[in-house]
Amino acid sequence: MKFESLPNEIFLHCFEYLNAPDIFYAFEQLNPRFYRLIRTIPLRLNFEDINKLIFDRFCEKMLDYTEIQQQIYSLKLSNEQAYCQIQAFFTYFSLVEFTRLRSLTLIEIKENDIEQLSSTLPLLSQLMCLRLIPSLSVFYTLLDKLPKCKPNILSTPSISSTLSSQEIIPLTKLSVTFGMMNHIYQMLLHMPLLEYLNISRGLQFDSVSSADIGHLHGRVNHLKYLNVSDCMVNTDNLMDVIAYMINLRSLTVSVYENSDIIDASRWKHLITSSLSHLTVFRFRFGTFDRNEIIRKYEDFQTNFWIKEHQWYTECLLGDQILSQIFTIPYLNDTRLMGLKYVRHFNTRIDDSKTFDNVTDLHLPGKELMTSSGFYFPNIRSLVIHSLPVFANESDEQIFIRSLKRIMNLSNVKHLEIPLCSQTTRPTILLEILKEAPNLSSLNIYNCAVDILKTNMEICRYTSEMIKKLQFCVYSQPNPCQKPHDVSSIHKVFPNVEHLTCHQTQPDSCLFLLNNLPKLSTLTIHFYQSRDNGSFNKVKEELSKLKNIFFYEEILRDIQHVKLMAFGFWIDRGDITT
């Protein structure tokens, strides 16, 4: 059967998995049938990690054919890769133009985006799914701007200080990164249709009274999936809130430094008395008392946990570091910090796949030489906090063998390594590049360029492989504190597409824009003194460039100096005047 002979139903099913720009650029000009068909289907529009040229072209298409805006039911915008994408989108559209929008994801919201969002969010009456990944201050600014409707029946008094008792936010899915747990509990009163809730890095300093939590009765009956990840909580409050989620199917709880929550008997009582529909329960709890972990681990080995539900657990025991107890496999949305642990598990249970879901690993290099009993087949991001002293090539080979013993390096896509011109041999990076063919993202110290540019073999690998580069190692400060010289970056990383530079000069962006031909996004951080006249000259030069969306932000305002950020999103045509 020929491709074009397939019925429309098959194409409609396939289109559900494709991004709107891909659908239009692949099918719009194919023939009249597809031209008409793609203008009748709901569209998912995901601009995350998209090329600016494609972004501009599709936005312009939606301006020319406004009916496409009415086809968009899901929209995802992100400032994470393109520092200013959300603001760039707002130069084309207001969210209210997408009248059938049901799902909205906004990643790394900037303070400058708040005004636009505050005025439009209340008007999105069809919105059912909202995912915000903002700063803490942005979250609370937008909280009372969520779309609301008046209920016919539900009118339980509210403990929220920002919403009236009659207002209902008609969301079915909500994901929040950062937030006060007290406020999130209050917010649940206004979301009786919520089916999925994800809370990441929530904080709670004050307890909520049982009477106030009791207002949730009947208000969270639709909730089926709850994920509380890396949060600081009051155990009593959390369990009391969960007890009202009587239709919960899946529960994930990740809480550190809270021994009260490690209570098998209490969890069993909660599940048997209130959560009769629960089929998935995953947790990770931590405390600095390893002996307490061992004692409480035994309470999770009863028939209720092992035979009735097959919820198997394991411990990571450490000295003077946080010990953990968790359901296996280890949670996939968390990073593992180091290997300085002893594994403690039930030998009758298969432990070979315990860490299959771990994709993000942080570890000091010295721990590699002594670690045993760990293997991570699917690591995507590797952060090495410190490197041992390599006296010769033999030491480097031992280090590489140690890496290969605990992980499959061929899956690693991002590497952060404290490579420094004064302390490290450059060939250690070369050995890793050889063993990690899919590596495309790199964080190193800016001074490392000086030692890399003299090694032609390293330059060949970095030229071919590295597409995303950050001159910032978050795991520890730069020991040599050398000022950031960008003049050699294009010699070592000529094909980099995404670049972030810290503590550089504002005029460095002009050099980078003109010497990195494939650069798509650029972010530089620098200090500007109040009497620095060169700053305005740089901005004047930047204004002459074409096909670039430029974003300026004050990150910190100190007495006589500002920490500034310039963000650039580049359409790689001719950027010169």
C-alpha cells in the first residue's frame, strides 16, 4: 500500500505524536488533501529546544493563518535553552488568542514575563493542565492569577488568603517546582477537578491545623496521581492531606532529613484505611542516623509490603552523610549524590536493576577508586565534583576504568568536570570523550581552554561532539580564578550551538556572535559598574545586529555594581548589518 493511500484515521493518530511545526513543514505542501487535513486537527506546539528560525517562521505562519491558533490545545515555552523564548513569544501573541488552549507549560519564567502572564492567565477558561517552573517569587505572584470559575455546588469555606471561597480553578493537572506546602494545601481547595499533582522542592516551616486540613474533605476526590519530590514537610500534615485523596492510584514521596516519616506501620494504616485504590507506592526517605534506617528497614519486610504489594525496599547507609531507605528501583526523577554508601537489601530480592532509572549522577572522583556494588546503565548527566591528581597516563586509565566499572559511558550526554589549567592534565577529558560517543554538553572552567587548544586531538573531538558549552562548574569554585578570556573558544569549540559564559566582559558577546557560526543561544553574565560608559556602546553595537532576539536582565543590584545577564537567541542567517 502506498503512503498516500492510508486512511485519514491513521494519519490523525500519527499526528498526535508530532510537534505542530514538524507537521506543517512535512505535510502542508505535499498535496491538497494534507493541506486541508492538517488544518482540522488539534495541535501540540512545543517550542522547547527549537531553532529560532523555525520558531519565527511558525509564529509568522500563525499570524498569517490565525485559524491555526484555534487548533493549538497544548503549548510549551521554555527560557531554559533560549534565555528569552517566552518574551519572544509574547512579542508575537497574547495567550488569550489561543482560545482552545487546555495545557500550558512555562519553564524558567523570568520576572519580566509576570506582567503578561498575570493579565492573561485568568482569561484562559479552557485551561486544564498547567505546569510552572518559575522562581519562588514568581510562583506566588501568579498563584491568584490562575483561571477561575464559579461552582454550582462546591462552596466549602477557604483557608486561602488569595482566593475567595467560591472560586474554582478548573485544572486537572498541575506541576509546581518550589512552593510553600501550606499554600499548596490551601490551593487544593480550589482545584476539585485535579487528577494529577506534582510538587517538587516544596518547603514547610509551619504546621497546618487539623481543622484547616479537614476542609479538603470532598475537594480532592478526583486526584489519582500524587508526586511529592525532594520536599521538606510536616509528616502529620502530609499524611492527613493524603488521607483525603481516597481515589489515589499512584503515590510517590521523596523526603529527606525527616525520621518521623519513616514509619512502615503508619503508612500501612493510611493505605489500608484510606487508599483502597492505591497500586503504586514509591518513596525515598533519609536521615543522618544510619542505625535508625536499619531498624526501620526491617518494618518494611513484612507480608504487607513484600507479598501483598511487592513494594521492595533497599537502604544506602553512610557515615556522617545522609542515609536513605527507598523503594526499588531508585526514583528516576532524582539525582544520586556520591557513592560513599554501603548497600543494605533483602538478598532474596533481585537487586540487579535497582539503579536502572537513575540518569543523573554527582560524585567526587576519588570515590570512584573505592566504590563497589554500584552500576548505573542509563546515566545521561555526569557531574564530577573533584578529580584526583593524575601523575601520568596510567593514572588516567585507572580512573577511566573505574568510571566504566560503574556506568555505561556511551549513554552520557552531559558532563561537568573541574578541568583547570593549573591542576589537571587535559588528556583526562580526551579519554572520556573517546569512551562517551554521545556526549554533546560540557561544563568546564574557562581557563581549561588554554590547555585544550594546544592539543589537536582534543580539539578534533570537541569540534565534532560539543554542541552545548558552559564555562561554569557549579560543584566547586575555580582554583585559579583566572579572568574569562573568550578569544580562543572558537578554536576549541567551533561548532558549539549553545553557550553560557560567567564573569566575562559585555563586549565579549560581539566577538562570540561573530566567531561561532553555529551559535543559536548565548548567555553571558558580567558585572557592570555604574560609571562604565562602554556598556552603552556595546548595547549600541548590539542594536545593529539582525536576526537576533536580545534580552537584558539585572540579576543582582549591589551598591556600586550590577550583576547583569545578556541573553541572545539567534537566527543563523546573516547577523551583520
